[in-house]
Amino acid sequence: MHITNTLQLSQKEKKTLYHLWNQEYPLNINYATLSDFENYLNGLANANHYFLVMQDAILGWCFTFDRNGEKWFGLLLDTTIHQKGYGTIMLNETKKHETHLYGWVLDHDRDIKNNGQPYKSPLGFYLKNGFTTYPDVRIDTEKLSAVKIGWTRE
């Protein structure tokens, strides 16, 4: 297992991440086409990508980007490596390069993944890893209901 870092994604990496996104995130925020996903990626300002690689396969992805003067992030892990410490390893690597991180996290278990399984809220994971919630800062749309979380280096 190792973590790599890149500012530019290859076409092969984009395809892998597109499939990881659609496999792990709730169905209602999946991308219908690779082109739609690439449009999302192209809209990320100053994006930085961290990959968790095992046996030449990307099984984890953490990415940071600038939004409204803040450093935001996203984190995805293949289900096969959940609850084995890899998410914390990826977060810790990302935190080495940042002083603040912000993100949206679903704080409920109502959404369904592409495979028909429930999407389990990762809020407890983030709280365990030093993040706090901003309960008054939410996104509530047809597609997404989430609370803002943040982490600051001490």
C-alpha cells in the first residue's frame, strides 16, 4: 500500500475515479457519464489528488480544492477496505499539506448506493478524526442533504 499525489489526472485515473465515485457515493449524486464527471473535475479550483494504491489499483481517493477562500476536500474508499484504518491514513496524509479542511458530509442514512445498499453516513468517522460540524451550515437540495464539517491544525 502506498499513497501517491498528483495535480493532473490521466484519462485512466479519471475512469477509475468515475467508477469509484459511482460505486461508493449515493445514487442521487452519481454521474451519468464520464464526460459529466470530467466536467465536475474541471470545475475544481487548484485541485490536488491523493490516491491510495494497493497492488497497482486505486482503492482510495482524497482530493482538495479551493472554494470561496477555503480549502475543501472529498474522500472515497472502496468498500472492500472500509473500517481498516485506510481512511484515517489518507486524511492524515492530506492534513500534512493543509491547515484547514472543509467538506460536506451526509448526516443521515437515508440514501442508497448504486448497488442498492444503504449509504452509511461517515460523520462519526470524521468526528473521530478531529473534524467538527457546523450544524447551521447545510446543503439541502433534491440531490443532497448534508452538513458542513471542518478541521483545523492545532
